[in-house]
Amino acid sequence: MARIKGALMTRKRRNKVLKLAKGYYGSKSRLFKTAKQAVIKSGNYAYIGRKQKKRNFRRLWITRISAGCKVNGINYSTFMNGLKKAGVTLNRKMLSEIAIADPAAFTALVEQAKAAL
């Protein structure tokens, strides 16, 4: 049986990494060894970033809801507690959208929360 050399697969593997490293600064986009390290590092940053994105949006929504609550004379934690007791199951994303787009509806939710306390 003939010996098969691995040149083709090695070249494909290296080109795949260099393609992922396209646009990186200096030798990180040209040399395989540094490109491989940069691609691994960027993959880690991307993974962490996907988790931070969720965290940051939640913080934004809470800030918006809190601002809407202050206008209506109630704080955020009391408002959320009131909603829970009233049986309102709106998530923070929707509550923040209501607080921005429809202040009258948000005021109605605040009244409902106050009544449940």
C-alpha cells in the first residue's frame, strides 16, 4: 500500500486558520503560528462577549424600567415585587419597551403593582 503524505490536509488546515485571521494586524494575519494564537484568543473573547451581551442588555432594561418607576413615584424593586404579587408576567425587555413607547400603559402597570402591595 502506498504511503499518503499529509501535505494537502496540512495546507487546508493552515489556510482555514489564516482565513479566520484575515484583517488582523501585522504578522497575525500572515504567519500561521501567530495567526493560530490570535484566532484562539479572539474565539475566547467572542465567547465571553456573548455572555456579556445578555448581561448588558438586562442592565439597560432595568435602568429604563427604574427611570419609568421614578417618574411614577415608586422604586424599581417595589414595582417588580408588586407586579409579581399582582400576577403580571411581563419580562424586563417588554417592560422597558412599554416604559419608553407607552408611558400611559406603564403608569397603569405601576398602579396595578401599587394596588397589589
